[in-house]
Amino acid sequence: MTDLSTPIKPSAMAMDAHLSGLVLRSVVIGLTAFLTVIDLFATQAILPALTRHYGVSPAAMGFAVNASTFGMAVAGLVVGLFSPRINRRTGILISLTLLAIPTSLLASAPNLAVFTVLRVAQGLCMASAFALTLAYLGEQCSTIDAGGAFAAYITGNVASNLVGRLFSAALADSLGLAWNFYVFAALNLAGAILVFFTIKRVPPMHATMPATSPLIAAIAHWRNPSLRAAYGIGFCILFAFIGTFTFVNFVLVRPPLALGMMDLGLVYFVFLPSVVTTLLAGRVASKLGTRPTIWGALAVAGIGLPLMLTARLPEVLTGMVLVGVGTFFAQAAATGFVGQAATENRGIASGTYLACYFGGGLVGTAMLGRLFDAFGWPACVVGVGAALAAAALLTFALKR
């Protein structure tokens, strides 16, 4: 049995054990993240099929699919505020178990309104598990190990983007839309089982720390210029990411590219480099500093934007790779920064960050969807570039 909180204290006599334990812990952390958020972006791979199924516009379907980010923003904030009084293990288990319910009900959603509500419910459950796991890692890992732990968790998030989209496209293409959601509900339950066997029982944080009003703690975090900037960076990152990977689907299936559903799923191998590079984010941030790391990551994402405006598939795919690598790397660095910059009430800080992060996804879907419907893909790309530039400016305020 692997315990996520097992401290790793390397010595000259136990270096091999340290390395193997570190690798195993990273795998478990990444797999937990993978099964927690696999539903979040997998549905984007079947956006064109869902648009035809419900007979709506790309912007309307894109908003419905990404309505999960609204649930995640709300849950991230609520769980963050009450985090000191929530048992980490129990909260994560309940969240992942309940997540399977709206996921399975999506298979029979009769209209777009019901579909949207169920996606919001998914977001509530996903963010609860996500926020509690981040708080758990921040509290149980040492300062030295925290960067690697957060990077492993974000890497699992990246992998869920790749495998989830591929799996979703394959299932919908071979078995139909309904079975797509049934299988993902089973994966949610698998995540609950993994947590049951890998996260040790820990007492609620109010038993080991001074009783502080959650609202006062949240306000104190907002008064911290560095944390406030990190929240804004998170907002901009998902704004840009969702704007890119939601609406590029419609570009890929239209002439001149005109990809089929299975081909569209295979396109998301563009996330494979991100799975590798994101693991390095904690180490890079430790050596270079958080600000240079985020600036470099945002620059990589920005270089990819003009490539996605071409009519040639290799250039478009290269642009998608660069945007994926850059945004995920920046997210890992920003998440790790929040976990370390908040010296107390880390659960509240992580929850607030996630609320801003997923709020950026919801706002990005709404704003960039309107730009896409009214002015086309180039206008959408300009909006993504503006979000990346805003994140770069906010990075100046990040100071330990």
C-alpha cells in the first residue's frame, strides 16, 4: 500500500529507497489527479458530435460542456473556506464517489439545459476532490518535496487531458455517446478506490491549528499581493487554455482540415509532451525561481498561437503542442507557488486559487465563444494572446 503522505528523507545509506519511494509516490499522486479530473476536458473531444446531437451552435455547446468550470469555481471557493474543518480523506472519497452520478446521467440528458446542469454538478464534485488533495499535499509534504508533489499532480491533470480525449473520441466513435459517459463514471469510482487505499486517515485541520474564521483567512490571503497575483495568473491560464482547446475542435473538423471524430481524438497526442515537461516544473521553479519559470512557459504558449492560424495541419498541431506545454507548465509553477506562499490556512489559499482558475475557464468559454461565433477563429486566438499577456504582467508581483 502506498501512502501519499509518507515522508521521504534521503540519506547516504538509503538513497535507492528514497528514489524508488519518490517515483512511486509521484505515480500515485499523478494517477489520483488523472482519475479526479478526467471528465473535465474529455468531452471536448466529442464537441462537434454533441453539437450535432443537440442541434445547437458551437458557442452554446462549448459553454454547456465547460459549465463544469462554474461548478469547480464555486466548489473550490466553498471547500477552501471550510477546508480547515473537512477531513481530507473522507472529503476526497465522497467527492469522487458522488462524481460518478452526474457523469452517468449525462448519457441520457434529454436537452442542453439538463446537460449543462449535470456538467455543473460534475464540476462541484471534481473541484472538491481537487482542492482537498492540493491542501493535503501542501500540509503533508515537506517544503523540499512539495514542488515535486504539486508537479506530479498537475502532470496527472495533463495526462487526463490526453488520455481522456483519446478515450472519449474512441468510445463515442465505436459505442456511441451514451457509453462514453458510462465508462467515465466507472473511472470516477476507480479514483475513489485508489484514494481509499493510498491516503492515510488524517484529522481535520481545526484539531491541529488555531481556530480562525475562514472568511478572515481568505481576506488575509487576498491582501497578500503575491497570492492575489497568483490567483489572477490562474484565471488567465485556464482562460487561454479553454479558449484554445475548446474552439480549435471546430477548426479541425471544418475544411480545409476536415478531420473525422477518431482523427480528432488522435490529434490530442499534442498533450504528450506536456506530460513529460510538466513533471519538471517544480525542479525548474526551484532552480530559476517562480517568475522566470512562468514567463518562459507563457512565452512558449505565445509562440504557438500564430501557428494555429495556418491552414496546414502540422503547423496547427505544433501550435497546440506549444500552447499545451506552456500553459500546463505555468499552471504547475503557479500552483506550487500558492502552496508555499500561503504559510498558513493553505486549504483556503488552494481553494481560492482553484476558484479563480476555473472561473477563468468559464469566463474564457463565454467571451471567446462569442468572438468565435461573431468573428471567427483569428479573433479567438487574439483573445487567448491577451490572456497570456495579462498573466505575464501579473507575474511581476510574485514574491515569496
